[in-house]
Amino acid sequence: MSETKKYSWRDLADALKQRNSLAMFVLGFSAGLPYVLITGTLNAWFTNENISVATIGVFSWIIIIYSFKFLWSPAVDRAPTPRLFNMGQRRATILLLQGVILLCLLTISTVEPTTQIGLIAIAAIVCTFASASQDVLIDAWRIEVADERISIDLLSAVYQLGYRTSVILGGAGALIIAARIGWNDTFVALSLLMGAAISGVMIAGDSEIIRRARKAGDAPPAQWRNLALTPVILGWAWSFAALFGFMAFALKSPGEANARAFTMETGPFIIIASIIAPVIASAAMLYVHRKHPAPTTAEKPWPAQRAFDALYGSVLAPMADIIDRLGWGSLLVLIVALSYRFTDLIWGAFAYPFYLGENYGALGHTLDEVAIASKLFGALMTFVGIGVGGALILRIGRMPCLVAGAVLAAATNLLFADLATGGAGTDAFMAATGLYGAFSAIQPLATFLHLDVTVDEALARLMVVIAAENLAVGFASAAIVVYLSAIVNRQFAAVQYALLASLGFLLGSLGRGAIGELIELRGFAFVFYLTAALGLVAVAATSLEWLRLSREKRRENVAARPAPAE
């Protein structure tokens, strides 16, 4: 994986005039809006309705659907679609999925959490499934349309800008509107916003789908492939049944479910069954293929052999490709993908309970205060983080930025821990730098927006900590998207990117149920210290990956040198 070329600001300005760059911005928006609504804004609604933190934690397991999107990504990647507005397969499928998302959001707008949380869960699951499937195709489209005029690094940064714009409108906008017209009407308005985001599909150009027809000898014998796939399929089926079975039980009987015990006892087996087993099967098939490059005798097909062949070619073969290209480096790539987003994903479902709640060290702010601090000012800081990250990636390379993003993401959890224990450290920093006075300048903006907000010291402390965290998240998000996009093989773009992007969601999602109970037992501060410590795994993994790539580049440079003249 070579580093990116260095760009001037003129190159960036010229590229942003291209049609696909604008489409990428809007498609990023349409990808981010359902995610922020289901995994964030709904939790604010639940908090206002006094739904327990533990129940919110279990409900937030819906996000785990994003972790498994690589399982059905081959079907979405190749799904036949009707000819809609003369669109190609990618764009037509995205349009159909956006229609499903819109219907689900409208359904949620008609129900009440206190009496119909089960119906909300069903609509949220369908919405998240469609959103995750949409992400598969948008990610593939981004990789496939990248060229010399609009690089993958640039498109990835534009995608993040669109994605984060949806956080402002689906986050701050939702809180401000809900404080005035109620949550049900707010979700109607947000559904209309999702309808407007469909314009991105209309703007986008069709991508060139790169598929290589498999030839005889491209895969190990069918009997070996079938034997490798059978336990993998069973493991996936069990993982889904275990997760969503416990989720249904916990929502029905919240007092009897023990999410922390489920995570500790069953979680490791889910990771083994859903991620580690397919990787081992792919590595085994790569070894078998090298030993038996082609069948030596006629093979007797199994029942549903065509389905087995399709699954192998679409799931295990792309995984094997990563292992074949990267060797032992693929293990480090998987660790980076698993750990990089962990610190912000695992506690993200509890941001609103922390800001709005009054127990376990929560801060007890109002909807308007959280809207201006987190979803308006904070989202703008995320933009700054993405912009800084994108610029530095283009100027100094992706790996230094990847490591820096991991360090920042872990460190900012300590700032939230300080807030949860009274904010003494933040208060000392604010007083020494005179920032309290600077933040008081925001009061006229709050008054202009007719927000019920008084920018006092408590709100100023929250704003500066959120600013630091969102700068870090924006920076890290730009870095990891560029890194993963550069890892994948364009022939397997949809499946490989879905696989790598899903890994971070898996660990973060699995931990959410346990984190909800841990907050009730130990408080928010303990959880922030814990997530900061866990973030050191990503720091170590990215540092080792940078070292690996640097050594690989040096070896390539040595190999490319001309032999000395005799």
C-alpha cells in the first residue's frame, strides 16, 4: 500500500468542481443521517422519556448490524435491480434502500417509546439494515469512481464532510426542534430531510464495476470450500440468534437481563464465530489452494452447490485476497480495524444520557444546551477535525495521521472523566486561559436562535471538552476511512471495505450492553477511564502498522535501485 501523492490547494479546488465530488458529499449525508438518528437522536428521546440507561444500552445493540454488513455485502453488491431513471446497478440499489430508510423513519415518527419500544426496535432494525446495505454500495462506488482527477483520499474526505453535516442537522437540529414541537413531529421533519438526500443518487455518475470472472484453478476444490464454509455459515447464524434473541429478552424483561454477563460470557464466542472463524477459513483455503491449485478428479457437487460457490467467491475469496496480498501484515490490519473506533463507539450511545441525565455523574443539561454544545458547536469542530485531518493526510501521508488520531481519540476520554468528577481540571484550564470569557460570546448566538440557554461556566466546560473530542473524532475518522480505502482490492471493493469497516463496530457494539450496566454500577467517570485505557490498543496497533509499512517501502526502494555498474 503506497502513500498518497502530495497535492496543492489548487489541485483540491479543481477536484471539488467535479460532479462526483458533489455527489459524494450528498451520499455521505444520506449515509450519516439514519446512523445519527437511530444510534444517537433516538437515545435523546428515550432519555427525555425516562427510559433506563441499561435499556438504552441494550437497544443500542441495533448498531451491531453495521458490524455484520459484510455478510450480505456480496448479495447487495450483485443484486439485480430494475432500471430506475436509467441508473446503473449501484445507484438504483442505493435509491431503493433510501426508500426503505425513509419509510422506517416515518414509522418511528408515529409511535411512543414508553408504550411501543418494541415497534420502534423493529423499525430501527429494518432502517439500520437498509442503512448498512446502503453504506456497502456507497463505499464501493467511492472506490470505483476514484481516478487521477479525484483521488480516493479526496473522495474519502468529502464523504466525511457530508456525513458530519448530517450530524448537525440530525443532532443539533433534532434537539432544538424537539424542544419546541415534540419528538414525533421532529422525526417527520427528519424523514423529509432524508427524502431530500436522495438527490445524491441523481447527481452521481455510474461507476465501472470491476468483476473478474473466476477461472478453473482460481479456487481450491469444491469439497474443501464447502467444508470450510459450513461451520462459518453456522457460526453466523448462531451469532445473530444469540445477539438479537438476548436483545428481545432484555427489552421485554429489562429487570431480568444481565447484559454485562452476556457480553463477558457470550461476546468472545460471537467474535470467534463471526470474525475469527471466517478469517481462519480463508487462510486455510489459501493454503489448500496453493497445495491443490486445481481439482485432479471430477468433483461431486453438494446440494446447493451454486450457493456455496457464490458464498465462497463473494466472502471467503475476498478475505483470502487480503491475506494473500499482505501476509502476516493482514493480522495487524485486522487489529487496527477492530480497535481504532472502539473508544468513541462503545460509549457513543450514552452521550445523551451523560449530557441530559442527572444520575451516575451525568451533567443534567437541557435539550437546548446540548444542542448548541454538542450538535452545533461540537459538530462544527468535527468539520474542523476532518478538514485538518484531510489536509494533513494529503500533505504528510496517511500513517502519521492514523497514529495521531488513535492517540487523540483515547486521550479525550480523560477530559470527559474530568467532567464526570466535577470538572476541576477543565475549570483550571479555562480559568488560566481566559476561555470562560471567550465562550460567553456565544450567548448572542443562542439568543438569536431563540434557545433557552445561558452560557455559564458549566456549559462552557462542556463545550470545550466536546470541542476537543470532536476535533479528535473528525481527525481520526478521516484517517481511518482513507487507510481502509487504500487497503482494499478494487476487484473486491464492496466486500473488503465492508469487512474492514465492520470490525470496529463489532467490538464497540458488543460492549454497549455491558457499559450501560457498568455506568449504573460504577458511574460515568469510571467508564471514561476504562475506554481511555482500552484506546491504547489502537495506539499500539497503528504504530506497529506504520512501522511495517515503512519497512515494506524501504524494501521496495532497495529492490527498485539499479544494480551498481561493474
